[in-house]
Amino acid sequence: MEWTGQVYADVPVVAAEVYIEADANAVWELISDIHLMPQLSAEVQDVSWLDEATGPGVGRRFVGRNAHPSLGEWETVSTVVEFDGPRRFAWAIGDPAHPSSVWRFALEPTGSGTTLRQEAQMGPAPSGLSLAIEAMPDKEQKIVFVRLREFESGIRTNLAAIKRLAEQEK
């Protein structure tokens, strides 16, 4: 990821994609299972559905328990904002109308396989990162850039693991 100079108010997005030699439905089964994320992510520790939900659908909510060496531990409540299988799955953290972040998977059939894209959007609502920015406003661009790089690294790790799993199951 190259320097962007973005600030939090820019609602920056970072994304990566991978080609997977597997059918979109097989990839969809993996990415639409929120319980897979703690197995892939160094930051996401645990997830569980709320409100008696047992699986994803637009409007359904889940809690995520997270940990980061610099940020500590925290919980988030996410709402599924897109669920269009096997094409798009997205959730907003916090208020879905004004989230602190949005995470999204997009699948596209490509040749004999699937192109999988994952992206993360910061903001527009404040997040834990906002505390660091408020404490060091002169370093906002660097704070945002470092966190975007962390998001990108996590996304690339997720995509590589999903690729490995989907191609093993093929």
C-alpha cells in the first residue's frame, strides 16, 4: 500500500482480491460463515450471532470480540447490510446508517473459478482509532495510513486462507 495522505473524514477504503480455483458457491459458503473469521484473523478473537439469529441475512446482527497489541481489547456490534449470495456479503460496525467501518466481500465468477475481493472502509462514524487521532491530531494522516496497512495485511491473510480452504475442498 502506498502513502495516501488520507484523513479519517475521507472515509478511506482498502481492498485486495485473489483468484480462487473454485466455484463461487464454494467460496460463498466460506465467506458467509462469520465463525470462520476468528480462525483467519489475528485481531478477531470471537464472533456470535445476536437476537437469536443463527446465520447471516440483511439486518441480522453479531458481536465481535477483538484484540490488538496497541489498541487493547474491545467488542463491536455489526449488522449485515448486504447479503446477496453468492455475490456480496457486507456488515457495518455500529450504526448501519452511520458506521464506524464497513467490511465487504464481493465474488465474481472468473473462468473456471472465482475472483474474491475483500475491502474495509473506515468511518464515517468515530471508532477506537478516533481516540488516537484526537490525542495526536498532527499525526492523523500517519495514524490512518498505519491502520489501513494493518487492514490490508489482514485482508491479504484472509484471502490467502480462504483460497487455500476453497481449493482444498474442491
